[in-house]
Amino acid sequence: MSAVRWSGQKASDRSEYASNEDFASVFESERVGLQRLALLLTANSEAAKRCLIRAFRECVARSSVSKDWVLSWTRRMVIRNAISIVMDTGDQSFVNTNDDAHNGLIAFSPDDSLGAIATPESILDLPQFERFVFVICVLERYSIHDCALLLGKSPREVGEVRYRVGNQVRQIDELGNNPVRSRGAK
């Protein structure tokens, strides 16, 4: 009998799927961008660190992500975990693994200071829901529909907030009251 799975792919095509090392490589090479994303979503450096570790654990627990989608999948897992942490959804659909799940494949050195990553204060100061909508729809370029699904809201609610918050952030930045700068910069 042929080794063809329900998707029509052969078992030998598994090399097309991302490995733990592929995810570790993305977390290492995209470290600053992923940290910035987690910080913008959580507005808290400790929560951002937890978010990144949970996202990594979830990524390596999945064995059916195409190598071509590793970065997109990783960013989505950061978003999902940030939502779970900040909104305290109690969502049990996320992978629940032990503390050793990353097996040393990813290193967060003590010198990694999330607070030193340049973040617009105007975004961090937004209320939680508005911040999520802005980061997910505007910065990450998710559709209003996808953002609504991630946040458990209606597309109409997300669309209204996206329009309002986009204008609000633009106005604040245009006035020069909160230019993009490093948090704690002098």
C-alpha cells in the first residue's frame, strides 16, 4: 500500500515540514522583531518574555507547518499567545508543555532588554483592545476579519476600532508629542 496521506503527500515529503531547528533559527534570526511584536502587544516586558517562550513551545510542538511558512506561523503564535496572556482568555487550545519543551534550542540571554527595543509610546499607551487591533491590522497587516477571529470580536467592532485608532496614532505622531524612540531614552 502506498504511503500517501489524506492530503495526497507522500510520507517522504516530511522534509518539507519545519523542524524544531527551523523554528529555533527563526526565533534567533528574527529575535528583535519578535520581541518588539510581543512588547507592542503586551505593553509589558515580562509578559512579552512569557509570550515569546510560549509561542516557541507551541511552534516546536507543531509538526505540520511548511518550511515556507515558518516565519508567518511564528509571528501568528506570538500574536495568539499575547492575546491569551493579556486578555487572560483561559484558552486551553494552546499547547501546554513543560518548561523543558524548548530543549535549549532557543536562547534568551539576560542582556536582551525588551525595554531597549524602539517602540512608539503612542501605541503602548493605547487601551488593550485598541492596541491589539492596531498592531495586528496595521503593523502586521492582518485583515479585519482575521483580526476579529483572533480577538473573538466581530469584524464590525474591529473595523471601527481600526479606523479610529489608526487616525489617533497618526495624529499623535504628527503633532510630535510622542515620536518613535527607545523607551527610557534620554
